[in-house]
Amino acid sequence: MRKEKGALRLLILFMALAVLCESRLVKVPAGPLVRVEGQSVSIRCDVSDYEGPREQDFEWNLILDSETSVPLISTFDQTYTDPSMKDRVNSGDVSVKKLADDAVELTIQKVRASDSTIYRCSTPSTDSSVKGNYFADVELKVIGDSLKVTPAISQQTVSEGESVNLQCNITRAYTAHTSLSVTWSFRKGTSLEELLTFGPGDVLKVGKAFAQRYADGELIVGLSGGGSYGLILKGVKPQDQGVYVCTGREWTRQPGGGKGWQSILERSEEIGNVLVTPLAQSLVVSVEKNVTLRVEDTLNLTCSVAAHGLLSLGMEVTWLVKGLSSSDNQQVLLHVGRDGQVLSGSELVSMSRIQPGTFRLLLPKVQPSDSGLYSCQVKCWLPQGSGGWYQAAEKTSDPIQVLVTQLEPDFKVGLRAPKIPQFTDDPTELLCEVSNLLNMPDGSLGVTWSYAILPEDASRSVTTIASIDHLGVMVPGEMYRQQLGDGNIAVTRTDPSTFKMQLLRTQDKDMGLYSCSVAAWTRGRQGEWNKAKEIKSKPVEVRWSSKTPVLSVAADQVREASTGGSTFEMSCKVTAQNIQNPSYSVLIRFEETAGGKSRKVVSLSADSILQLEEGVVPSHADSVALEKTGPLEYRFRLNSAQVSDRGFYYCDVTAWTRDQSNTWRSGVSAESNKIQLDFTDTGPVFNVSIYSDSSQVKPGDTVKMKCFMSVHGATSNTGEVAYDIEWFQSPSHAMENGAVPLISMDHWGVVKKSRGNEGTHCSIQRTDRDTYVLNLYNVQDRDMGSYYCTAKLWHFSPDTRLWKEGQTLTSALVFLSINLPLWDSVKNPVLYGLGAALVVGLLSIVLGLIISRCCFSRNLMHTPRSKLMDLEMD
Ligand SMILES: *[C@@H]1O[C@H](CO)[C@@H](O)[C@H](O)[C@H]1NC(C)=O
Ligand SMILES: *[C@@H]1O[C@H](CO)[C@@H](O)[C@H](O)[C@H]1NC(C)=O
Ligand SMILES: *[C@@H]1O[C@H](CO)[C@@H](O)[C@H](O)[C@H]1NC(C)=O
Ligand SMILES: *[C@@H]1O[C@H](CO)[C@@H](O)[C@H](O)[C@H]1NC(C)=O
């Protein structure tokens, strides 16, 4: 070192002298020149400011130490070379080449370690005087190839967004006069792209493609000294995947003392193949298992995010919900940005971050409508550049099912029928009863009544009769509007848990299955009504066999009419089935011969009005009777049965029911068995008897004799029989005149007297139908004797409407005897005398009256009163 300093001083001195006095100058590059074994080196030598010929010669010597110099090569002397170096010079390994008259270059093709020494370039003097320097020295250092590159990689597999440390340790044995550089490159396919180079010196150079990332701080060089170089690549992206290579170079300064560096050694090593896992690949988003909640519970869901490099991720979380039915659309429940700000969502929902990658969703007071499929969607953002982010991955969890089960109102529904009709028009009453009502603190019950036609089969249609909704409003069914309006159907709520339906008059078409369906309504979150549960009752069958009404009537004879004129009585007992609240009308019919033409006799209407029918002769009207003798019993009576009444009697009964408008409606009718009214008709049998009022008679008396007829075996009603009556006196007249009647009356009532008897001696008088009185006036002794009457019977046949002659009977005799005392002989003269006196008296009174009226009539005219009488007379 000291030697060098001394030499430097000398050089400066010579140069100063040369400047001053223009002396020879020999120049070689500043050393030391550093070469690696086997490399070539060329050392230039220049001479200037010399005198003499232009072309100069040069000699090279090796200066081993201050005493030893080994001639190496000369430009003019072939023998100059030291024998030790002869081979190399001969082989051309060492050569010298004239570059110009005043410049030469020494070249060693392959330097050897032993070549490390001082090389001196000398010029023999051609000057007039010795001035300046005639040689210059430069040191050559030949070093071994000790450059070592040791790469290391922090991890072979990195996730997107993570960092990778590309470590590169470079060592060498010789450090003086050389500098190192390290270059990180990226081999993608076949091309090698430079990321960054540090050195030689402290220079840092960034590859063009990575300039931005370097600027963004994503490439960080770590220098820990001692040849340890690290490059941290931050925010690795999928495209960063590939092979990374580290290149170490050893540099020496370029000859001539310039600023440039010359690479003398270079070594590259693969740091490794970096595998970048895309975030999308490692990102796992999950929500825990299905959950079943009750109304008003809190939904507590956790979304777990797993990913490599979780901590550096920015996460944007969206909770999605989709209704359970396939037609529902997915909706955003909550959207929270990367920075934790709620971007959208209901304020009822909240989300918190429990720890990195764990998010908890809370939805308090869930309702059934919150049921659905919940999923958590996570968008992962990675930092990019200075403060920027990019979305690296997005994932949505599998949906989980959230079921909000209403703690359902629970109850039982029973349907009873307190009244089921037995007949058409009967009322129906159905009670729909709710029991065991649970879980409905503030709900309301509604009912729907429905009807299904019989027979029950799958295809039967159910009709809604009416509903009572949760607000208690009755809503009529379309087809029952009329009936509900009429009040024939009433749908009511009798107490909070009982609903009633009544059909006031059930018709045949109303037969069927009735059911009630009770719905429980609860209030929703916004106070709206929701139908929480509906339970349908078992149906109740309303059916009655519309049995054919059966009516039967049994007739019984109560009193037999064994003879004509006696009373006939029969009863009719009614038996009815399947007739609702009937009333009966009874008609008595008559047939003369069984199965013959029937005639109506008498009837009793359902309203108990008795009516004689056309088959009764008016004269017979009083003799028939029909009356109700029991709830189901009627009695018919026929007084004084006559021949024409003989025949068959029966009851014709009709059952009547009242219809809706309370008017009678006829139903079935029935006829009873027939009761025969019969008696042997001997024809009218009668006898005649006679009776006299007085048997002791005085002459001049009036005598009455009655002829009685008694008739048996036929009706005694007037008009049905009549007689030809004849009175006889016997034996005197009878004997003489051959039974000439005294007086007779035929059945037309025509009276005939016998000849010689035309006077007012006797008369005949009918006092009733069967009694004929003979009056004998002013009986005399010639009237004494026996009397008798004969009667010829006529009876009227209703069939022929003709009078028919019957038999003639003669009565017993009655004897009329007359007492003839004295008075009888004088009676007549006395009576005549008295009569004449009376006539004279009366005549004189009349004469007197006429005279008095003629004399006093004028005077009377003067009185005002008589005037008035005149006026009256006018
Ligand atoms: C590189 O050098 C550092 C510091 O001297 C050392 O800790 C590390 O182990 C070296 N790495 C290798 C691969 O030699
Ligand atoms: C959750 O519920 C859904 C729908 O019912 C079903 O398909 C799925 O298997 C359930 N998952 C689990 C973990 O029980
Ligand atoms: C949610 O559930 C977790 C456990 O799964 C529990 O630790 C936490 O307290 C729950 N949060 C609420 C508000 O109930
Ligand atoms: C005639 O009738 C009366 C009274 O009815 C009766 O007493 C009498 O015996 C009857 N005589 C005859 C002959 O039938």
C-alpha cells in the first residue's frame, strides 16, 4: 500500500514535470484489473509526448516483486519472452497486438490464478534526452469463481392476496474491487421477466411490468446485509403464479476508471415455483344448520367465512332470504358493506362481526312469514395498490332452512245436531263447538258452514252456506243468500266458542252432510289478521227417510140396524204413519152393492165442518150424524134406517198437513173396510087400530074416532109412506051398501064422501102421518053402531121415484052408542025459540043505532074536533 502511494506520488511528480516540460508518457489502465480464472483480459498501453520515430515499440514484463521482473512479450524482440512463459506466448494464450504506432494491447486468453501480479508496459527510449516515464504498471488480479447464489422461498403455495418472500443469499470469496447485484425475475412459460434488480452499487432498478406494483408498495426489498437479499411480493394475485429466479452477478469496474461496471460473474438459481391459490378457491362461506323457531323467538344465524389470508380480506356480507315456496323470490335481508356500513336492509335485522370471518345475524321476534331459506353471500375484497381494493371472490353459502312455527292455536271442533228433522219442514239445528282452545291469547275465531250433497263421494262439491269471519261479520254463501235473507237459515254465535246454524224448515233438498270449519285468527306484526289454523269438523248427516206416509182406516160396526127404522152406527179408527201433524177429513161413502157406484153421504172437514153430501135426500138430513169421538176416531150414525139405506158404508179419510204458508195441503187418503147395513125387508108391515074419544055420547054431540097406523119394517119418515084411508060404519051401512065407505082420504089427501052422506055430517082429518081422525058431528041415534077404518099403504121407492101400492088392512071395530035422555027430545024446540028471540033482540038494537046516528050527526059537526075528523076522512 505504501509502495503504491509512493508510486502515485512519483507519477504525479512526473506528470507535473511532463506538463511543464513535455516529456514521454506511458499509460496503462488503472488497476487493479480483476478477472476470474479462465476469463480473458486485455490491457492497453499508450505512449505519448515522445521524440523520435512515430512508431514505438513496447515490452511487457511481469513484476513479481521489487527485484524480480519476468519479461513477458515484446513488440520487436521475439526472443524477449522468458522461457517460463514461452509456451503460452507460442500457443497464443498470451499475445500482444499493435493498435496504433503509439498503442498496444496485451491479451491473455485464459487468465490463471498465477497470472495475478503487476504488469509493466515499457517503451524503449527514442528521445534525445531522458525525459518522462518510460513504463507504467497495472495490477491484474485473477480470482476464483466463488460466487454462490442460495435462494429460499417463504412458502411455495400462497393464497391470493398474501405475501411471498423471495429470499436470495449471495456469497463470494473475494470482495475487494468488485460489486454484487441481485436480480429477481419471474419465468412465465418461456419468457423471463425482470421484477427488480439491486446493484451493482446501491442502484435499484424495477422491471417495467412491475413498476406500478413497486410504486404501490407491493414490492419490498429487504436488505439484511451479509449478502442476504429478500424481496417481499405483497398482494399476490393468481397471475403471479410461476417460477421465480434469482440472479447474482459480480461486477468489476470497467477498465479506464470509468463509471461503468463490467459483469465478471453471473449465477442464476430458481427460487421456486410459487403456486397462488385464488381466493375463490379457498373461500368457504357457510351458515349453520337448519333451525326451527317459534314465533317471537330471535333468529340467530352465524355466517362463517373461511379463506386463506382471512385477516387481510375486506368482506361485504349480504344476507339473502327466499320464501319456502318455490314461487318466492330471493330477497336481500341485509347488506353490510366492507366497512361495516349497512347498505340496505330492515332496521329490525342486525348483524355483528363476532370475530374475523364470523358474522352473526339477529332477527328478533320472528313471525311465520320469516320462514325461508337463508343464505349468506360474502364478497371478498383484497387491497390493491395504495388504498385501493379489488373484489377477489364472491361466494354464497348453501341455504339453510329457517322454520318459524307458530305456536299454533290449538283446539278441537265438535259438531252436534240437537235437532235433526224427521220429516220435511222440521227444523234442523247444528252446534259447532270449539273446545280445548290453546295458544290464542288475543285471537279470534271464525266459522264457515258448509254443505255437501249426499251421497258422499270424492267428487262431491262442497258449498259454503255462510261464514262468520274473525270480526264477527256474517258472510253469506253465494247460493244461500236468499235463504239467509229470508231467515230460513240462521247462522249465529251463541257464545265465544259455540256457533249455531238453524234451518227453520228443512226441505228434502237440504238433506246432506253439514260441517263447520273453525278458523283461528291471530294478529301479525303489523296488527294484521292472519289465519293461523283451521280445523274442520266431522260432517253431520242430515237425512230422514222421506217415508211414504201410511194411512189406514178401520171401520167397525157399533150398532147394528137389524130392522128397518132402527139406528145404524159405525166407527172409523184412523192409523197414520209418517205424516207430520196431520188433521183428517172424513167422508162417509155409501155403496148400494159392494163395489158399485159410490155416493157421498156426509163429511167432516179437517176444520171439523160437517157437511151433508149430495147423496142424502133432504128429508133424511136429520137422520145422519158424523162426529169426532176421539183423536183418531169418528162415528157415523144413521137413524131410522130405511130400505133404501141398505148397502155398504165406509170412511174415506184424507190426511191434511199444513204447509209453510199455513194452508192445508192434502196428503194421502185411505178408505176403510166396508160395513154392511142390512136387514131383511119384509116390506112395510103395518096394522091399523082405532080409538074413539067417547063411547057414551048424547045425541048432537061431535064424536071423534082416531085411526092409528103403526108401520114396521120401513122408515117412518114422512113422505116415505102414505095411506088410502076409508072409514066404514058397520054393519048397517056396510051390510046394505056393500062396504061403501063413510068417508075416505086417498094418499094424495083427496077426501071423498059416500053418496047420501055429502052433508057436513062427517069429516076426516089427518093429525099426523099415521093418524086419521073421523069427526062425526051432531050424532043421532042412526049413527049408533060399529065403525072401522081400512088403510091401504103406499110407500115411496126412491129408486123408481114412484109410489107403490102396499097391502090394505082393516082395523078392529069400535062401537058408538048414544044415550037418548028427555033433554034430547025437547032440546031442539027450546033452542029454536031461544034463537028466534035472539034474532029479534039484535035487530031492534041495530035499528036503534041507525036512528040515533042520523039525528045527532049535525050537532056534532059544529065541534072543531069533528072538523078534524073530516079532514082525516078526506
Ligand atoms: C441467508 O442469509 C440470512 C442472513 O445471513 C440467513 O439468516 C439465511 O439463513 C440465509 N439463507 C440461506 C438459504 O442460506
Ligand atoms: C335443511 O333443510 C333442507 C330443506 O328441508 C334439507 O334439504 C336439508 O337437508 C336440511 N339440512 C340439514 C343440515 O338438515
Ligand atoms: C346466538 O347464538 C350463539 C351461540 O350459537 C350465542 O352464543 C349467542 O349468545 C346468541 N346470541 C343471541 C343474541 O341470542
Ligand atoms: C097393532 O099395533 C099395536 C100397537 O103398535 C099393537 O099393540 C097390536 O098388537 C098390533 N096388532 C096387530 C094385529 O099386529
